[in-house]
Amino acid sequence: MAIEPPTPRTGSRFLDAFLQSPFAGLAPWIVMSLLSGPGRFEESVATALGLSILFLFLSHRRGGSLKPMEVFDIVYFGCLAVIGLFASDSLITWLEKWSGEMSSLALVAFAFGSLLLRNPFTLPYAKETTPEEYWTSPLFLKVNQLITLVWALSFTVSAASGLYGDLVLDQPDNFWTGWIIPIGALLFALSFTEWYPDVASAQAPREPGEPEEVAPPLVKLFDFLPPYVIGVGIAMLVTDNDPDWLGITLIVVGALGSAALRRAGTQSRSGSTA
């Protein structure tokens, strides 16, 4: 009687999916941006460095390859941690204000640098979920180049938004420039990373007799938008950053948008099976 291998637990599958996604390499940066603020530079850097080491360890334990993003995380946060140990109070104060923009600009340089070196930083992550026979195909390389470019542009938007909040508004914790715009750029890049590979595969030339693939609709790329708009509205009401009527309006618009996207998705599936 054949013995079937045990089915991976849901938590294990989730962890594998997380570690095989560029989001694992970016999570320490997101955590640092959430924790950073006056009097919290050392804590935010130490947490980001700890997460970087933890994710590298878990990835190695589960058979993952060493990725440039993981190395960059540890080197960058390690340098900031060392600086924090020996910096004067005035330098720490300066870092508390500018570390967010420094991190965004570092990510911009890293992402565009990986494109210039023809080694997109998303490539090692994609290889862990793609059969090796496709690793050198032009389509595989093109998909990762475009996904990396979208991430690089997302980092650029975050950096520009933060710089505007600091330099022009002199408000490092501005609700829009410090939180909402960078989070929106991040969510778009995540959504594009999930959406575009299927589109590129469906649009690729096919050999005679090879079955056609149905590309996900463009509306699928914006599935994140209604929950994001609802979240912005709720955050506005909770933090009292703007008029209540604007927050309520965003919640209503987000709810209507979510219903519209669900309806469009249902019609799209019905059309594809007709």
C-alpha cells in the first residue's frame, strides 16, 4: 500500500508563500516605517534588523536560496544599528526625522540598480515558484523586469511623498504623505506582482495546438482599491486628521466600489465560461 506524503498545514503553506514573495524582503522596511518616530529610532531599526535575520534564517531552513534583497536588508539595518549605538543625540534626532526618506531612497537605488545589472531583485523569489526550465526564457525575464520596475516606481513615490512631507510641509508624520500615499503605492505594487504574470503568460505566443490561456481582466489589478479606500476613511475618522464627512464619504465610495468590482468579476467569469 502506497503511503502518501503528509499534506502541508495551512500555516506552513502560508509561511512558504510569504518567504517566496518579495514582500518578505520588504516587510522589515514596512515595520521600520510603522515604528519610526520621535524617540523610537533605535527600537525601529533593531526590530527591522531582527526581522531581516529571522526571515533569512526561516528561508534557509525551508530550502530557500540566498537573495540579494535579504543581504541588503541585513547590511542596511545593521549599519543603521551600529550608527545608533555611537551617534550623538543631535544625530539621532536627525535620523528620527529623515530615516524614512533615507530608507525609501535606499530601496529606489537598490531596485533600479538591480535592473541596470540585469538581475531584477524579484527574480530569485520568482525562481522558487517557477520550474527551472523557464528560468532563462525571455518571457520569465521580461515579467520580472517589469515587476521590479513597478516596485522601483512604488519606492520612488514613497520617497517623493515623504520628502514633500518633510521638506515642504515640515510634517514627518503627515497623514497623507507619511502614511496613505506610501501604503497605496505599496499595495499597487503587490497587486501588480500577483496580476501581471498571468497576463503576460496569456498574451505570449503559442505553439500550434497549445491551449489558450484567459488573461485576468484589468479590473482584477484594482481589487485592492475599495478596501484601501475604506481603510483610509476609517483611519481619517479614528485619527481625526480631516473632516468627518470626508472619511464617511470614502467609506461609502469604497463599499460601492467593492460591490462594483465583485459584479464586474462575476460578469467576467460568466463571459469566459459561456
